[in-house]
Amino acid sequence: MNIITLMIPMALLLGIGFVFAFLWATSKGQFDDLETPAHRILSDDNERKKS
């Protein structure tokens, strides 16, 4: 039963940490453009062959 007194605060701290990291990443613009990196992979080979 004593382990619950340790696990509940650890779970809360971990959850708060994930929320803080998500809010920080959102404010820094990490999720603004999700399409361009996927398309960049396809166009990199074409640009290298032209050079």
C-alpha cells in the first residue's frame, strides 16, 4: 500500500511534464507544417540528380 503514495505523485508529475512539453512545442511552432517534411523526402532525390 505504501507504493501508491509514491506512484500517484510520480504519475502526476509525468503527466504534467508531458502537458508542459506539448504546450511548449505548440507555442514554438513544431506542429505548424506537417505536410512539407513528407514532400521534401520525395523532392530531394530530384534536386541532387540535376546538380
